[in-house]
Amino acid sequence: MTKARALVTGITGQDGSYLTELLLDEGYEVWGVARRVDGDAASNLEAVLDRIELRAADVSRPGVMRDLIDEAKPREIYHLAGPTFVPDSWERPGETLQAIAGPTGELLQAVQAAEAEIRVYVASSGQIFGAAAENPQNERTACWPQNPYAVAKLASHQLIGTLRRHSGLHACSGITYNHESPRRPQRFVTRKVTRGAAAIKLGLESDLILGDLDTVRDWSHARDIVRGAWLMLQAPTADDYILASGVGRTVGDLVQAAFAVLDLDPGEHVKTHPRLRRDGEETPLVGDPGKARSELKWTPSVAFEAMIEEMVQADLEELRSTR
């Protein structure tokens, strides 16, 4: 029997690499694309590089997705490429919109033109809800984005729903909340905390400087999130789903969990600085995964504490090896 073939954009990132491993375990042939696939850019894929097809391309350029679909002939497409660091969007709002909404439009246009039935997953974000009137948020919650990144994600999300209704595309939007792993880039607060704790334990640093410890986030493991993305494309009917833990935790909770792994007292090392604070949020961003739980039988399998311990231990090992 012919193996199913999947095309993954942004394959070298945290989500792309975990999804690739899942797809290979499920018996897929995997094709992947990213701006760069050479050297350190593909380090997350090191264990599976000999089992996948890689292409270097900019999916925001017109015609690139059409050419990739013509070459790979996938049954499923997982579109994960695009900016992920929200603060950067304030400095480059135009680029952010073009890098998120533009490629989604190019992808859906290419799928419409293909003479094949292709199922499409596009990564959206809980940021689209912004200053929502309710907490937790569900798929029917009104969106009120509060930053350029969220605006771009909402445009992409709404385009998917519009074309699904108009053209019958099997296209899904995964409304994902914060998800982490040892593969998360160091500029994100979770890695800043886990790496900071490891550095303090090794005597490489004495303090960890953060912003607002009361900021609330809904954290899951990236492995759980990509499993939800895969389940969305196995469903007979395309729809949008929130993928989240359903539990809000503060940055202070994150700090406590990370420092507890190493038997450190955060009170002795963690300091806050006003320069690192962001504008307060009217509504905590916490997702209600009830629809995914009911219809997809999806539930997170990695506990928050276990995820943070995995990240701390990975940072500890890496810092030890570079001393």
C-alpha cells in the first residue's frame, strides 16, 4: 500500500521537527520546506534527516507553494512556517502581515488549483482572541487582537474559514496556545527561565532578570500540540479547533517549577525589571480544549511540571557540554 505523503512548511522549527517525527512513526513519507535547511538550521531534524525530503524555499513568494505541491504531490499539508515571536511584530508590522497571511493565501490558492484532494492544516494562535470578553476562550469567542502578530494570524484564520465555506476546501485552523519544549528558541520566556535556572545551578550566572511574574499563559508541550494538528486532518470534516491545556499559569509558576527541578530558591536569584514588562492584559489567554477533546479525542499527555523538568535538564546538559 502506498504511504501517505505529507508536506510540512517550517519543518526545521520546534513544531515542524516534532510533527515530522510523529508522521514518520505513523508511516508517512515526509517532505519539508524551510528558508534554510543546511547546517545548524536543520539541527532539530538531525535524527531523521536521512528519512525525509528537504527543500529550501521562501513560501511567501508567489508560485512557490504551487511548485512544491506539484513536486511532492502530498495528501496532507501542514503549514507551520512564519514568525512566532510576538514582540518583533511591533517593529515590523507590514512584514509580519505579509509573512503570515500572505503564505496562507498562496497555499490555499495552490491547493484550489491542484487536481487532487489535499487536506490542509494551518497554525493559528490563541493571540487572535486578544482582549476577549471571556476566559477561557473557545472557538466561538469573539476575536479582539491586540498586536500586529495577532492581527496577521486572525487574517489567516478567517481566510481559511471563508475558503472552506466557499470552495469546500478541507482546510483547518489550529488555534494553538503557548507550547514549549527543549527545542524552543532561547528568546522565549520559558527557555529564558529554564536556561537561567540551569546556568545558576552551574555557577555560570547568579541572577535571572524577568518582567511581570503575574503574566498568565496556557502552556502545553509541543509534542501534544502537533499530535492535535495531525488528528485534525484525520477527521472526516474540516473544522477549526483550540489546542491548549485549559490551565492558566503565571510566569511565577513557571519560575517555581524550573527552580524546583534543581533544588534552587528563586527568591535568592530572580529579580524583575520594569524595562522587561509589557502592557497588562485585560483577559488571560487560556484556551478551552473541550471541542478537540470531544470530537478529536485529543488531550495533552505531558504534564506542565514534566515539560519544564525536561527543558531544565536539556539546558543543564547543554551548558555543561559547553563549559
